[in-house]
Amino acid sequence: MNDTITFWINGARHAARSARTGDVTNPATGQVVRKVALGDASDVDAAVRAASAAFTDWSTTPPLRRARVMAKFKELIELNRDRLAKLITEEHGKTLPDAQGEVQRGLEVVEFASGVPHLQKGEHAEDVGRGIDCHSRLQAIGVCAGITPFNFPVMVPCWMFPVAIACGNTFVLKPSEKDPSASMLLAELLKEAGLPDGVFNVVHGDKVAVDALIDHPAVRAVSFVGSTPIAKYVYETAARGGKRVQALGGAKNHAVVMPDADLDFAADAIAGAGYGSAGERCMAISAVVAVGGIGDELVQKIAKIGAGYKVAPGDVPGADMGPLVSKVHRDKVKGYVDSGESEGAALVLDGRRLSVEGHEQGYFLGPTLFDHVSPEMSIYRDEIFGPVLSVVRVNTLDEAIALVNRNEFGNGTAIFTGSGGAARKFQNEIEVGMVGVNVPIPVPMAFFSFGGWKQSLFGDLHVHGMEGVYFYTRTKVITERWPSSAVPTPVAGRSTVMPTHG
């Protein structure tokens, strides 16, 4: 077992003041591969102080120079793509190709951040009044914090800190303690790219570190991705302290399959979206809505595909799906399968029976498929976050839309159809933040924003894209006049009158 993973503060690895540590486990073997320091309030304070000290110089660095650091960082990620992917697979469990895809999606946000100088230009208007000009600026807000989940240890942090840093802010990242190594490599690459010390900091930890971050008076903005109860807690706590907050919560993503859909294509896409990364994606499909009389055929096709998946350690060539992240989480997902069976759903594919030879201590669960699921069942109501698909049957598109809209979550959804009219109706009427048309996981590209509706998002602004730029900046509007003999000054004695600039 390697040494304990420490923190990254002020441009260097930094020993923890707290004596607490956690285990970092390889989910494919069940073995502890390293320890990670769990920070307390003093550790968080050290990171925030470093970020605060670095803010003045970094925020006044010309935007183009900041962008060049991001461009160099992008090159270094490309050179270290395999190293990052291997760390993700070892500590999270997803397959290497899936981990490489995660790195690529994170890299695309870094690429977007390299163009932030263009997006921070603001607006300008001459002669809004006689001799008066007006312009706006998007200025950095200060120390920003990111609290990120285990399922995307590279991509989700990259949704946050590249945009924040490119806009002139400094940053403290609190990654998941389950898979912390990738964040440390990102910190090293940022330093190699030329980022000044203190601009980016990493503190590992659990709720103690989270609370210290969201309560710290010098932290001006908090970005969070995780479960809905924690997202709501982070939002309410940080907002009560006057901070800007975007807190992305849970999901129950529906795929609506119309009778005119290409069922082979839909089944393959849904299986991949439901079982890929062991279902541990906030955009994973978990509820399949079969419209009309296609239910039997669709279920058969999904079951055949799922049964044919190769479930193995993520670094095994040809693996379609790896283990779940921990024994506790694997057992929780198993419990949902037990509940679905006891509640009367038809268990078509049972992943509990899976055994991976030579890795019996790993946290594996095979693809699982339920049919004839009703909205009252726990497997439909709750976010399972595992390789479990539930098929609900309805008669019409209107019923399908009403079903999705009644759900408390509104993160992502998809419709499979050959009808432009049905697709248009769906995207207009559905109350979900991200919609796919024959696209099962509609994660937007970096130049669009990512965010859900309802209980899937707390806050007004989504991550990355232009909304990310707005989140990490404050707008300042300047109205100016330069009096001269050519421009008469206001008439004396009229200074108490509301200026109209006319």
C-alpha cells in the first residue's frame, strides 16, 4: 500500500493537520490500495488562506495570460490522459475506455476555458446621454470552492475550476475521498502549466471538510455535485452565509420509447446508458417508458444485450462494465433489487447472481432489468445509482410526458422516435433540464451549460458554458462623463433630480 495522499496547498503537497485518514479501495479487488488524509477546519482554512493571498495578483493578471495557462494545461492533460484514466479505473472501477472518455469530456471544458477572455468582454454603449458612455465588466468574485462526487473524479472538477480560474478566481477543490488521486495529478499538471502557487488547492475530506468550506467567510462561491439531500443542505447553508451557490443533485432519468422507434437502436442505446459505468452516472437512464404495445419486444432486446455484457475489472480488455465503487454502495443497490422483487415487479435480468472469477471480493453487480414497474415502487421512486433498469408501460405519449413531469427529479431525459412531431412535442412539454432526441445521455458540450430542473438543481446558474462564466463573475456597470468646454455640465441646483441622461 502506498503512502497517505495528502493535500495540495499553495503549489505543493501539504501534510494534513488532522490525524484522520480514510481507505482508498480498488473496487475490483476489495483491497485498500492507499490511505487519504481527511481534512478538518484548520486544513480547509490553510487552503482558503492560500487562495485568498493569491487572488489579487491572479485576478489582475491579463485574461489572455490566464487563458494561456489553460491552453498549456489542456496539452498536459492530453499527454497524461492514460495516467489519469488508470487512476480513475483503479479507484472508481469504471472501464479504461470509459475513464478515457471521462478525461476527454473534462478536457473539453478546459478547452472552452481557454477562450474565456472573449466571453468576459462585457458590453459598451456610447452616448447613452449627452457626453455619457456606459460599459459593463465581468469581474472575478474571489475564492471559489468545488465539492465533487466519486463517479467522475476528473470530469466534474473540470466543470468547475478551469472556468473559475480562467475568469480570475482562485479555487479550493474538495474531491470525493473515495477516489482522490486524480485530483492531485491535475494539481501537479496545473503547476507545470504555469499556474501561480495558491490559485488552485486541494483538500480531501468528508462532511467535516465540506462544512468548513461552505461556512468559511472568505469563500465567495460554492459549486457542488452529489445527491439531492446533500445538494439542498449545501445550497441552504452556503446561501444563508451570503455565498453564490450552484448545487446539482440527484436524478431519475427516463427514456421514452415510441412505437415508431428503431427498437434495436433504442435497446442498445438504453442498455449502454443504464449499465455503463455500472449505472453510477447522474445522467444514466434508470427508467424506461415503453409507449403502446412495444413493451414485450423492447424488454427482450434490452435483456439480451445486458446478459451479453462482459462484467470484469475495469482494466480487463473488452470489459463492458466494472464494479460499483464500494461494498456499502453495492449492497445498497442489491437491497433495491430485493425490494423491487418483493414489491411485485417482474425481474427479467438478475445481476445479484453474478460472480467474477478471481475477484470474488470485488464489488460487482451485474446488469439488472425489471419489467411492469409502477410509479409507487421504490425502484422507480428512488435514485438507485446502479446498473438497474426499470420498465414502465404507458399507452400514449401524453401519459409518458405526464409520468416524467410528475417525478421530483428533472436532470436528463430522452425520447426515441422516428417522428419529428413527437420529438417536438416532447422537448417543448417536458420539465427536464437536458433532453435527448434519439440520444440516450444528452450531456451538453462544454460551450453549453449542464444542469437539471426541480430537485436536480439548487441555484439559478448551471455549470460550464456561458452560465459557468456568469456564475464565476460579478457584473459591474460603469457610467462615465468627462466634462469639458464642449460638453456642458448639469445646471447648478438640479443635482437632486433623478438623472435621465437625456
